[in-house]
Amino acid sequence: MTSAILILLILAVILSGASTFLHARDKKQTELVALVKEQAYQLFLYAEKQDWIGPQKMSYVADQIVKLIPSKSLVQVIGEERIHDWLQSLYDDFKKTLAK
């Protein structure tokens, strides 16, 4: 009986620790995405001021965002095309918001 209680207590501690870790990881990820979005918006505004058109503007922003990612292996895992697609959707949403 005592060993069952001890096992349940240990299991509860492990689950609590795992839950805390996952919550902290999700919070960091949310903060990182918000930071990258802010940087992307600033880069979009800079590119707009340069009067760059379409692909040139998006290439500039994508290149700058890729430079901000500290690990080149992370860039390889994510893929530059996926980063470019995410930035394009971010830009489209940004333009829709400005049009309202």
C-alpha cells in the first residue's frame, strides 16, 4: 500500500513537471513567433519605403528573417520556401488589416 502511494506521488510529480515544461515551451514559442512577426512587419515597412515591387520586397524580407534565425540547421529543417510562404501570408494579412 505504501509503495503504491509512493509510486502515485512520483508519477504526479513527473506529470506536473512535464506539464510545466510544455507550458513554458509553448509560451516561449508564442513569444518567439510574436517577435519574428514584429521584425517582419518592420522589414515590410522598410521595403515599402524603398518602393520595391513584389518579389524583390519579399526576397529582402525573407533574407533578413533567415539571417535572424540563429541556427542554420534550423533554417534547413524549416526550409526557406516555408519561411517565404509564411511571410507571404503574414504580408497578405497585414495588407488586409491596413485596407480596413
